[in-house]
Amino acid sequence: MNSWRSKLVNETSIKPWKNLSYKLSDSVIQHLIDMHHSGKFDYEDITFTGNYQGIDVVDVDVGPDFGYFDHTSVPSLTQDLEQIPSLVAIDKVTVVTVEPNKYIVPHIDAYKDNFRRSVILFPIMPIQKYYAPLQFNPGAQKVSYSSSILINTDQEHFCKNNDYWRMNLQLWLTQPYEEIYNLVK
Ligand SMILES: [Fe+2]
């Protein structure tokens, strides 16, 4: 039992997600969808392969892409992010898309050079009733979110996408989940 999962899966008793009240404005959501359709994101395939603190991380073929972009260029997005308390240090902002019917295999977000401990997610598309839930192990608990959510990326999670392109905005946080949990609402 010396796999990376057994070492890194968080044993905290706090459930690994917290639904939040923060919202993106409709114009920001539409702008991000337009950027996606016009090829303005620099998508890059990712794999969960690497090494974190001496532990091999071997999940591969997760399917989605990260879109790195200058979020300050999106009108109103900077103002929207001012809803987040300033004690929450945002390391980076990305857009992540998942192709239709892709399976993001169970993983924790520990892979070389890009380690993050927790993340705040905003759904972008499709509209909520079609937005595939995130799932947490143990138990494959299904988690839906309509405005925003904080999740513990130290705990194993996955997503089975449906027939729609799935896209969210992600605020990468290097602070542990437990530290952020009581700062956000
Ligand atoms: Fe993840």
C-alpha cells in the first residue's frame, strides 16, 4: 500500500467540496464561450504523469485540455474575481474543457511542476442541467455546482462527461483546502 493514492488521498473528515455563492457575470461567461469557439485558448493536452514529493503519479489520458490565457483581458472578469476574499491567493486562472464523452480518470491533482492543493471552479458550459457532475471517491459521490464550488484536489476525483463539451473556469490555489474552507462562502 505505498501507492501515491494511499499517501496523498486526504483523510480529513470535512467533505471535499463546498458549494459557494460566487458567480461570474453573464457577459464573462459568454465571452469565454466565444473565446473557446474562436480558438483563442492555448489548449494543451495534459496527463497526470509525474512525480510529486518522490511519489510516482501515473494517471494518464485524462482527456481535457487546459486553456491558459490572460484573464485580465476578459472584460469584467477581474471585477468578478474581487468577490473572492483577498486572503485566498490565486496562483493562476485557466479554462478547462472536456470533450464530449471523455472520462477524466480518478486522480488527485499532483503532477510534476503544477501541483495545486485546492481549486475554485465556475461552470461555463453547457447550461446546468446538462453539466456533468464532478465525482469524489470514496463512493463516487456526485457533486453538482451551479455558481461556484471549492474542491479538495488532494482527494481522488473524476468526471464522466456526457454528449456535451464541458467547460469551466478554474482558480488554482496552492493553499490547502482546509485553509481555504472557512475563508470562502
Ligand atoms: Fe483534478
